[in-house]
Amino acid sequence: MAPTINNTTMLLSLGLGLLVQRLSGAFQITKISSFCHRPGTVFYKHDAPNTNERTLFHQLAVQSQQRNEDVVLYSDDWEDDEEDEHSKEEKRMNTSRWESLDPRIKSKIIQNAQEKAIRNKKKNESAADKKRRLMFLYKDSERKRKRASRVQRPLATNSPDRITLRELEVGQETEGTVISLANFGAYVDVGSECDGLLHVSQITREEFVEHPRQYLSPGEKVVVRITRVNAEEKKLQLTMLPKEVIAMDEDDDDDDEERVKLEDLFPDDELWGEIKRVTAFGSYVEIGAEVDGWLHFMDHPDFGMIPGAKPKEFMNVGDRIRCWVASVDLEKDRVKLTANRPATLPGPRREMERR
């Protein structure tokens, strides 16, 4: 609230000020607030109020006396007005300077400021905030990866041009588009009402396929053959194997009743088999049992003949090999083989001829 005085006190102060001016002869008023000047103004002899100002003082004093009102000698608003004008002037100068800059320089300044703000934020963030931020980045990257892995189908899933499973026949050859990959196989769109499953074992028999991505990629066009179709359960199974290989598999299925049971196999039993598949660690051997036997590449007799050779260089599909049973796991239905004669077996007998 601004300080005020009544009319009598105001007139006495004004008269006292004029008296001091005349007695001193210097026409100097120190720290006396006026009605038309800002507080703290100092008048010197050459700055002394002129006749017009004295007339204005007199008129203000008479008007205030007639209205019987208090007169404001000092107000904080005067200083606020001065500060506002100063800040506006500075803001106007800064704005004009910013607008005169080149747009490329502006963008560079903004980019540097944003990068600095991000660095400061990361530097001061807590461990929990950092963990949360990294989790958001991981989820965002996963969403982008899944979005990028989606393949544009030749026909929409609800298109009337799609054929039903009843129209497909076993053995029919058709072209399809790989839609997605999984650890156990690939889903292929052949233009039917549901996608067909291409199992990893139905891609190739030249080598062991650990994952379909070794041979296939989403969006790739492939030629497949229908092996099984079930319209009631909406299931469709496909293959990329030649007809000869499929025929051999069917013959093996017919001979399941004549196969040797695992309970009849014992360690050190001697067998003859044929290599069916070669992997990066060994091969699967057909030994006439319920399951194929596993032969590790280090148990092959040709291992070490060529330094640094891979298994597929000395183990070929179709090779007949002499092997022995190393172990049998009845719970997991596994048979481990070795192509090196076990040391526990007696060697060939040699008889020396006596003379």
C-alpha cells in the first residue's frame, strides 16, 4: 500500500521545501518526492522547478484541499513500470536478433540444445528410471521388428477368391508365399482359407536344418507339395522334398512293425546303417530300429584325416556305415552310435602256424 499524508501535512512539507531552497541559495531539494517527478529525484540550481511547475504544484495542492483527499507521495508502481519497459526492450532486441539468424543456424542451435537437455536428463536419472527407459526402447524395437516381419499377402484373409481346404488334394503341387518363421517350421500361404505348415524336416534332406531361416525368409515364393489336409480341423501340411524322398519315407512307415525295438538293443551291438541326415555335429543313421541312431562326427573313423574338415566333408547322405551301439536311452527314445570298434570287444584272433 502506498504511503499517504493529509492536506495540512502536505502543504507544510511543500512550504518547508521552498524555504530551504531560498535560505540555501542553491535551490537544492534532497530526496523530496513531488507530484510530477519520480521519488528520489534531486533538484539542483539549474534543475529547479520553473514557473510552470510551481503553478502545477499549487493547482494540485488547491484541488486536493478542495476534495479533502490524501495525496500519494510515493508508489512502487513507478519502479515496476520502469522495469517492465526495460524487460520489454530487451525482449524486443533478442527477438529481432533471433529472427535475423539463418534458418539452418536456428535448427542447429535447437538441435544442440535438445541433445544437451537429453544428456543432462540421462546423467541425472535414477537406476529405476534408466531401467524403465531401456525397457520402453526394447518394447519399441520389438514392435518395429514384428511390423517389419509382416508380409503382404497375395490375397486378403477374408477374400472370396480364396479356395477351401476341400478343394485341395494330397500330392498337389502349388506355389505359396512364406508368411512367418518358427523354430519348428514355416507357415506358407497357398491361397487357401488357412496357412499350411512346412516342417523343418520337410525343407531338405541334404543337411540338418536347425531353423527355417537357413533356407527361407518371410515374403519368399516357394513351390510346395501337399502331404496332408484336414478340412474339419483346418490343418494343412506341406513339403518341399522330392517325390522320391517322400516315397521312401512312406515305405519306412509301412515297415514300422518290422523295426527293431529299443528294448532289444544293447551297448556294443554291431549294426549296419545308412546315413540319412548330416548336421554340424554329426549325422542320423538309419539302423532299422524304431528311431534313427545318432553318430557324433568325432566317433566317425574318418575324423581327423583332414585337419579342420567339417562333418559334411566326410559324412555323406546315403553312405552305408558299420557302427556299434554306444548307449540306449529308453525314456527319451534315443540311440547313440559309434563307428569306432569299442575297446571292450575282443579283437580278431590270430593263430600262429607252428612248424
